Amino acid sequence: MDSTTATSLWDELTGTQPEPHLWVVIATVVAALAVTVPPGLWRLSRNAITIAHEGGHGLVALLTGRTLTGIRLHSDTSGLTVSRGKPYGLGMILTAAAGYTAPPLLGLGGAALLASGRITLLLWLATALLLVMLVMIRNAYGALTVVLTGGLFVLVSWLTGPQVQAAFAYAVVWFLLLGGVRPAFELQAKRARGGAGDSDADQLSRLTHAPAGVWLFLFHAVSLCSLLGGGRWLLGL
């Protein structure tokens, strides 16, 4: 790759692109709601939230000095991230807390990028994160899910025009913001029925001696605040 090509790619990556029309933004939030609210479609689309959830565990594990040994994604939309290190302390707490907070925070970060017009940068960053995650996947279903998701980003990034890329990017960010809200409510409902005894909230309760309800409140607060803040950015308010 010569210097001219490299400079052109860098300019494209770091440059800004025109924001879509308001009707496109509204259409993308409707599309995100359409795959988040109906139970049948949610069972399928929730796989993408699981990727972000387990990716959050894995990323924070690495950032806090733990050794990430593998990530598994299952067809029932559950997942498992395994890391080695001290089974207590701040690193373990942050790693356990990163799962439910990762999708909405990724959505908030994506909304910030889109609000500044950096659509291409968002698409490339998402593709890079999926590629890194693929290296750590340890089961066939998980690999297939990540490959299909990453492939979709690559196809949109390379084969479509600016308008389609913008609509796709906005739909993805809306989905992370909206889809990031629902899992905490699902976990709360499971715990109310006596299930999910080894959930992230229960693990955090054992690590910190704070009630699991406190951590559930944190999950709700992060997801709802991210939705409100990210939604305002996306709508240009």
C-alpha cells in the first residue's frame, strides 16, 4: 500500500460524513424497535446483544490484567466468558459488571460518533472489535454468529453508498441502546421467579457483599441513561 492510498484511507476513516435526514433517523429507531419488542424477533436479534455483553466481559477482563481464555455464545442467546486471575478484587468486580452495561454503553459511544458525523469510523471500529472477539470464540455457534455479524458490517462498509451506510449505522446504534435496556428487566423477572441464581448481579453481590438488587439498579440506570443521552444525540436535540 503506497502512502497516497494510506492517506486516502486514513482521511476516509477519520473524516466526517453527512448526517441522514430526520425521517431516516426515525425510520431506523422504528426498525430497531421492530426487532427488539416482539418476543419472536427478539429471540433472534438478542444474539447481537449477547455478542456485546460477552465482549464487554472479555474487554474489561483484559483491561484489568486478567487472562482471557475464551468466549462461548449459545443458541439460546446465553453466553460465557472465562478469564483467569484473582477470583476477587476490583478487576473481577469490573469484569462481572461489564456484561449488562456493555451494550448500552457501546450504543452511547456509537451515538457520540454519529452525532459528530463519523459514520465510517463507527462501522470500521465495530468490524475491528468483532474480528478481535472472533479470535477468542471457543464454540462453533459463537464463531458463526460473530462471522455473520462481522460480514454484514464488511458488506455494508464496502459495497453500499453513504446513505445506506448511514441508515445501517443509525439502526445498529438504536438497536444497542434499545436492546441494551431489555436484558436487565428480563434478569429482574427471572430472579423474581427464583431463577438466574448465578447471574452477573448475584456474582457481584457475592464479590462486594452488596445486595444483587443494587447491581440490578445499576444495570437499569446505565441502560436507561444511555438510551436517553444517546437518543438525544441521534435525534439532534
